Amino acid sequence: MSTVDERADVPSTNQETIMELRDVSVTFPMGRGDSRVLDNVDIDVERGEILGIVGESGSGKSMLASSMLDGVEDPGITTGEVTYYPPDADPISVLDLDDKELNKLRWEDVAMVFQGAMNSFNPTMTIRGHFRETLEAHNADVEEGMRRARNLLSDLYLEPDRVLDSYAHELSGGMSQRALIALSLILQPEMLIMDEPTAALDLLMQRSIVSLLEELADKYDLTMVFITHDLPLVAKLADRLAVLYAFELVELAPTEDVLLSSSHPYTRALLRATPNVNAPLEEMKPIEGVAPNPSSVPKGCSYHPRCPVATEQCTKSDPSLFEVDDDHRAACFYPDEARESVPFELDGETEHTADLTSNRGGQ
Ligand SMILES: Nc1ncnc2c1ncn2[C@@H]1O[C@H](COP(=O)(O)OP(=O)(O)OP(=O)(O)O)[C@@H](O)[C@H]1O
């Protein structure tokens, strides 16, 4: 297994890596050949960061989330390398783990929360039962663990006693989603992967969960991967953004770079379709053209049929992630032309753009 120092030139800043994905692909065997639903993704998740992964519906976001914990459902096949770097132990090759080892990793090192908490809880068990069962299954000290559970529930602005004594159906959607986040953190993982964790919730609850997540990440030194189709939502939270298009990573950069100087025409179209970073997703305008499905991914750059700056080159070769700037990568042969041809103006401030504006003011 490669060490951190030997790593290839891939999208990352110079911080310490907690999870490394190399050439990660997911395919489903279909009647007429394989369907590739995640295509050679390379990414380094940095310890302590909040990484947002955005993309349209069907772009491969859930496949990416699942592949990080070797959780793609049968008959899907995940290939490539996923390496988890524990703080004080040898690296773990996630795709080589057996079921028992995976189960340990999933709770104790890298937890995962999906949308729709209702389906994650057993309807015949109280929330307390779920916490106890998880602690017992991992041979953890139950009394100490339950103390932690109460703290986590309080951190998430829930009344611990009321929630612990309830069944999931007795809680509102927002409460059960927060209880699920608390449960996912009960064995003190280093990293939390969330796949559309707020999708089923109303706008106000989405926003409030996002700010709670930020507080949690800070308090518990958590690394977070937040996967969503809601760019305005994740822009408020993430330190870096990764953009997926047609099962491939097309741009990766610090959030403010994406918001102010994105270099892939798809990211720019996505931002142009976002009238205001504070506006709800429902106000986004559609992007012209349609995203390909797995059986019809265009040759060359998969975005070329929708792209205003595409040339013949783009119909023939598929650009890899080029370095635009130190820690900014985009899979486009023509980033300068893209910036010129796809203008957008972002109204509204995120924490990131606000910081930039105030820095500029001081110059
Ligand atoms: N079990 C499966 N068998 C074959 N193809 C699948 C299967 N599950 C998903 N896919 C396909 O994989 C592709 C990527 O799906 P994925 O769920 O990762 O997209 P997504 O970006 O998470 O979308 P959404 O936001 O709608 O959840 C889609 O084209 C989908 O149709």
C-alpha cells in the first residue's frame, strides 16, 4: 500500500489526508454490458475539513458516498483503492476488509448518515435501545456511552430524556434526523459521511441542521463529507467543494474559489442557475440540455454536448483534473475560455464570500 508521501499528484491541499480515493469506479453488470455509475474518481479528504460533494440527481453522488465505505449494493462492483488513515495506526485498505472489519470501521472510524432517518431506525425499538444495542455490539462501556449519547443529543438541541424514550415515529423528521446523527457519532468516529442528510426536511430545519453540523465538527474535531444536490446549502458549510458530473469529478477547490472563480463550464452553469447563495434550491433555474445516463455518456469530455466552449478536442479526449491553481483542479481543457463564456453573478453572501469581501476591503 502506498504511503502518504508516495501519493500521486491528485486533488488535495498540503494538509494531512484522512481518506484517499484512487481510480474509484462503480459498475453494475447489465444485460447489454456494464453500466459505469462512478468513473475513476481520485480525491483526498483532508483531516478536519468539511468537504461538500455536489452534483445533479443521478450524477453518482450516492455511489461515491457508498464506495467510501465499500457499501455499494449488490450486484454493483467497486474497484480502485479507498484508503482510510487512522490517526495513530496503519492505513486501512477499505475495499479489502471483510464484513466484520467493515462494520467496525463504519461505526468506530467513519460513520455514515443517509437521508430519511425513519428508515434507519427499527420502528419497534426506542431510540435508547438503538444507542444501547450499538454500544453493546461494539463492546463499549454502555454507561459511559449513554452519557455521551445524552451530550450528543443536547449538542443537537434535543431533550435527551424525551428523545431516548421515544420511538422514531414519535419524533418529527428533523428530530429523528438529528437523533440519527447523534447515534452515528456514539462510538466517536473520526469522520462522518452524510448523503443528502437533510433532503426530506423543510428549509428551516435544513439550514438549522447545517449550522449544528458545523458546531459538531468543531467541537469533536470531525472530518465531514456532505453530499447533496443543493449547492447553496452546502456552500454555507463546506471548506472545499467537489463537483460531480456524469459520474466523474469535474472540479475540486476551496469553496470560495468555486464560488468566485470556478473553472469548469458545468460548475459555472450550476452557479449561473443559482440566483442567490441564500435562495432555496427550488428557485434554481434549470441548466440547458440533459445530463447523460450511464448508458449514453458521450465520448471525450462528457459535458461537451452542453458546453459552450467545447472544441473538437473535447469530443475526442476526456480531460483529467488539471491544476488551475495550487489547490484548485478542473477537468477542462479550456478553463480560461469557460470563465469568459459562462459568466455568472452570485448575489448574497456565504460565510466564504463574506470573508473574501472583507479581506478585499482591507487591501
Ligand atoms: N442498483 C442499481 N443498478 C444499476 N444502476 C443503478 C443502481 N443504483 C443506482 N444506479 C444508477 O447509478 C447512477 C448514479 O446513481 P446515484 O444514486 O449515485 O446518483 P445520485 O447523484 O446520488 O442521485 P440522487 O441525487 O437522485 O440520489 C444513476 O444513473 C442510477 O440510475
